[in-house]
Amino acid sequence: MTRSTSIFSASLVVPAIGDAFRKLAPRDLVKNPVLFTTAVVALLLTVLLVAGGGTLSLGFQIQLIVWLWLTVLFGTFAEALAEGRGRAQAASLRATKSELTARLPDGKTVPASQLKRGDIVLVGTHDLIPADGEVIEGVASVNEAAITGESAPVIREAGGDRSAVTAGTRVISDQIKVRITQEPGQGFLDRMIALVEGAERQKTPNEIALTILLVGLTIIFLIAVATIPGFASYAGGEIPVAILAALLITLIPTTIAALLSAIGIAGMDRLVRFNVLAKSGRAVEAAGDVDVLLLDKTGTITIGDRQASEFRPVTGVPVAELAEAALLASLADETPEGRSIVALARAGFGVTQAALPDGAQVIPFTAQTRISGVQIAGSLIQKGAVDSVFKANPGAGSSPSAAELRRITDEIARAGMTPLAVVRDGRILGAVALKDVIKAGVRERFAELRRMGIRTVMITGDNPLTAAAIAAEAGVDDFLAEATPADKLALIRKEQQGGRLVAMCGDGTNDAPALAQADVGVAMNTGTQAAREAGNMVDLDSDPTKLIEIVGLGKQLLMTRGALTTFSVANDVAKYFAIIPAMFVVLYPGLGVLNVMGLASPTSAILSAIIFNALIIPLLVPLALRGVHYRPMGAGPLLARNLAVYGLGGLVAPFIGIKLIDLAVAGLGLA
């Protein structure tokens, strides 16, 4: 995926300046009540200045009005800059989309925009895949760099969990037949364009709650300021409207209000840069509070291409007979496992059967039965999980060979492989060992999740022995073996009923219900279309350990918002020390003792506070866009660290900043 340039590059800043002025339109500005209030106050003072009212000097009033308008502009600029960072990515993706055409089975070529769900297209070497779909025939090597940024090609093939293809990716070898699964304008590429442009970003519940809090504070301070003229009149004096306006703007939380939207947009943008597509900001926030992570084993923790490595017959059964039966049960199996069984039988044992005979009835695999096979001329051959095979053949479970089969399959499972039992007409023949490989670096990444306080649970359809071996090798905290889609769903609901937020990683169609139920459902991009639609995030790199980055980014988003809110509230304290004494020192000379910063004059103090209030916004924009650095640690130390850095920093920085501005204002004779 295209990477954006520096935050303050000309290509971003210049358009953002224009957008900042356009966002001054009332229909846009009213979405941010605090900035809208600031704009109303600036407009009121502008009108009063034009009308010629006020006892303050003309120069002071003009400066005050200019800095109030700049406060509003800096806020709209922060949001515009955050939105602008996605435009280069969107332009690149849109250029890719405009090139797409489709070749139909009859040889005709049509624009990709004319394709509908269910249409069949042919995609050959060097062709771009025209729309989201699933491979229904063939196998091909696909370059997905336009979407993921990863140059290494991936294999896409019919059957299994690697059949989904994405619009804009390019076939670099062979040919595949693809069934379109999306209507025009609703594909993966379209959603990415909308996301990086910010067109679909909605405020999250936390963001809405904070906005309501900011509005409440603004109303409270507005009422408080409105009562001041009465107190001043009672004391025999008068406070100019401009001074009251300055007090109000320094009291209300303009800093966090100006940066709040930019923080949310930047959080989504950072996720996109990690090659993760989030369908909502709510999912990103939920990732920051995840307690439990459930991971599908095959294709998530392991590489996913289980290969037949050995035939293990029971006593009295020739290995060639087992190999032949396993091959017949697998000839119609288009999964990588099924094809590997056929290949092993042919290469190792000389089984030459090329196709099923006429009249053969294929028994497809289902997640409920966990058995597949074939019926040929009245003979039934089955392969599948041991318990499932025994359940379907009660007589086999009580036969003398049953104990030997269990011993064989236990040995296979303890070695971390998956055993498949093979029976013919209820007679046990033996087992096939399927070997899978743990993905590199998984154990270390799960240890990091543990340090974050996140419990990892591996979910697999394997038997408990195999599951235990792989769980120990991968370093997960717990596992659920022989899991059906209903079992996965029940486990997630149980964790959620215990008050925990659950994240689920998966790639298969059978993972779709669990992905939809989880608070954070991360589907692998290599997975099926059903899985990608069910999850609220899609990992374009198909790396299950990416959830560490997703959790970190979620925590970073929450921390950034909290840190800048803390800073915003804390720095108001210094502004009170600047403005309150300046407002009342004429009426109550004793308040001069509160001028702890030694500011030059009342007007200089007020102007310096307003200038600082405006300038702090652009100074904090880089932090809002990059985010607060997150390090795995407990909630207590994390809170203490943030209060020390941003709470104390929010108190100290304004005292220094306002004093320096006051020296400049007084030295230049501006007040």
C-alpha cells in the first residue's frame, strides 16, 4: 500500500490550509461545539469592533479577534491535515480501480463496473482481478502488492480457505476462474478508498461521550462568565466584553476539542498503514481494551497447508491398501490436505487410480460430521477425525483394531500432527498423518500479548492431544479442541458474559459466526469471502500476530485522546492565573498577588493567554497525528506515567509559554 509523506510536507499542508477555511462553514463547524462557540465569540467581537464599541484600544481588540479566529482555523486545519494524509493512498487505489476490465467465459471483455454478484470471469497471467470474488476453478500465483504492499506473491486456489481474491491484484502465473461476490461499488477496494479518505469515519462511542463532556463544560463556563458582569457592577466597576470573551475561550477546553477529530482520523490512518482495514473506529477502540484473544489454528497460528506425511496402517492391513483407500476418499477433495493425500499415495505407493469410477457418490466434509469420503459400487470409504469415524461406525469403535488405531493416532497427535482415521465398510484400515508448521515468531509475539495482560486461546478442530502439542509449541495460554462453529460462538459468548472484551482471528468460512460475534473480529485477507465480510477488521498481511499491533494501536488511540485531554485541562490552570488577576486587579488591587508569572500588564496577560491558547493547537498536531507512544505495562503504572508527563506537563508548559509570549508582547509594545 502507498505510504504517505511527512506530516508537514507541502503536498499535505497546502491543500489542508484550503480545507481549513472551507471547514469554517457553519454546517461543518457546528459538528464541533467548542470550536463553534469560539467562532461565534470571534464573530461577535468582530461585529462589535466594526460597530465602534468598546473602551479598549483598537489595536488590542484587533489582535484579540485575530487570535480567536486563528484558534478556530488551527482546529479545522488539524482535522483537514489528518484527512489529507489518506488522499495519496486513495488516489493510488482509485487509479488501480479505473484500469480494471473483466474477461467473460465467452471471450468478451467488459468494464469491471458492469460486473454483478454471481458473474463468472476468467483471469489469466498478467491480468488484474476485476472485482472481489472467489476462485472456483484453477490455481494461480497472485501479486497483492497493490493492496498489501507485500511484494511476495501468494497462491490462490479453488477450495479450502485460500480462495478469496481482491480487486486490483494481479495474476502473475496460470489462470483461474473467479465467481464475483460483490456488487459494483461495494468491493474491498471501494471500502479502502472510502476509509483512507475518511468518508466513512463516524464518531466512536468514547469520542461522542467526550464531546458531550466538552459541551457540558463549555455550557458551565459560559454560565459562569455570564455572571461576572453582575459581580463587577456590584463592586462598582465594569469589565469589557472583549475581556469576558477572552476569559471564556481560555476556560473552555479548546485544545482537546480542536484535536479530537484529528486523533480519531489519525488512529484509523495508522491502522491502514499497518495493512489492516477496519470497518469502524469503534473496532479500533475496542482493540485497545481487549482481554481475550481467540485464534483459529489452521492458517492463523500455523501456515495452514497441512500435508500428508505418512500412512500408518493397523495390524493386518497392508500399507498399500490404506494408501489406496485414502486416495479414493480424497480424489474429489479439492483442499490442500486432500490433494496431498492423493500425491503421497501415488508417489510413495504407486497407486495409479486417476479418477473416481462412474456412479461413485462423493460424501462431502462438513463441520458437523467432520467426515468425508466416497461410496463406490456399494463399498463405503470414509476418512475423518477418529471420534467422528467411530460415531458414524459404532461397530468399528468396539472392534479389536480400535485400541490400536487410538494408539497410532495418539502418537501422531503427540508429535503435533493431525491424524485422520480411514475405514472401509466399517473396517478400520489405519490413519493418515497430516503435518502443519507453526508460523515463525508466533511464540515470541504471544509472550508479548501476555505482557499486555491478554489471554490467548487457540481454537482448532484437532483432537485434544494434537491441540495440546501445538498450543505448547506456539505458546498460547489455553486451547479449545475439536471445536465446531457452535463451540467457537459459545466460547466467545461465555467470555463476553464474564465482562471481557474478546478478539477473534480467523480465516475460514467456519470462523465467520465467531468473527461476527467477537468485539474485534480480525479476518485474514487470505481467508474466505465469508470470513472477510463477517469480521470488523481485515489483516491484509494475513499475519495473526498482527493483533499485537492492532491492540497497540487501539491503546495508542485511547492513550492519545486521554493524554491530550489531561494536558488540555491542566494547561487551563495557568491561563486562569494569567487572566483572572488581570480582569479584577483594578477592582480588587489585592489580586495582584496572584500574578505569580509577573506578567507586564493586564492587557498583556490577557493577550498572551489567548495567543498561547491558539498556538498550542498546531504545536500538538504532530502528537495527535503520530499518537502517544505505547509500551506494554500495567494500567496503574501507565496511568501514573501519563499523569506525570501530560498532567504535570500541562501545568508547567503554559506558565513558561505565556511568560515568554508576554515578554515578546511587552517588548514589541503590542499591549
